[in-house]
Amino acid sequence: NVDPLGIHTGESIVVAPSQTLSNKEYNMLRTTAINVIRHFGIVGECNIQYALNPSSEEYYIIEVNARLSRSSALASKATGYPLAYVAAKLALGIRLPDIRNSVTGETTACFEPSLDYCVVKIPRWDPGKFHRVCTKIGSSMKSVGEVMAIGRKFEG
């Protein structure tokens, strides 16, 4: 997310893949995510939100969502990885290596997607929908939808 800590994820601009994480930071947070889901015994979809201090590599886990969410839908659209499909198969007891990726038709669900393109999600508000509501963004979600763009690179 591009916005500072305290802004609801649904109100935040999201860019994937991350444009600012170093490989070291990315791998540190990825390893932490794997350790967290193993610790909690999570099977299926999960997303973890972090707050990272870019000056010190100190980080905090803000929340762990062991469920499908709006973030899951964006991640599926952005990567082409069918999160809901895979989570449903896992819930049925099918092992990850035995689940064929329904999008590629060739790889298994063990395949970790990597992006050679950039995806940006921007929230959409309808000021006429909520009367007498503060229009400043914050920890409560007021957006009514989102717009997603895909391109070769972040800049024009």
C-alpha cells in the first residue's frame, strides 16, 4: 500500500509488485509470512499486513487475515493466480502439488507467481452516497469500488 499506516486498506492505493522493497526486505517479510502461517496452522488463503520502517528494517505485523478478502481478489486479478479456487481445493483436502492452476492449465498451485508488469489499484469514492460524512480518509472504509490498471512499468 502506498498510503501511510492508519489508512484502511480499502481506501489505500496499492501497487504490485512492490516498487520500494529491497530484495532483503522482501525475503525477510516473505519468510516471516511463511513462519506465521505455519505457526497458526493456516491452510488456504491468508494475507498479512506489515508496517515496515525503511530506515531500520524493523517491522510490525498489523493484522493476519486467514480468509479470502478484497485484497485476495486484487491479488488474484493482478497475478493470475486463482486464490479462491486453490483455497477451496485445499479445504477439500487436496494437496497443493496436486492442484492444477486453472488459469495457466500447465503449472500446479505450488507455482509462486512473479510479475514482469505493474498493477495499480486506486479506490473510487461516491461523495453523493454518504451525506454528512467526513471526506478525509482514515481507518474506516468509505470507498465504493476500485479501479485497477496494468502496465509494463509504473511510470507513464
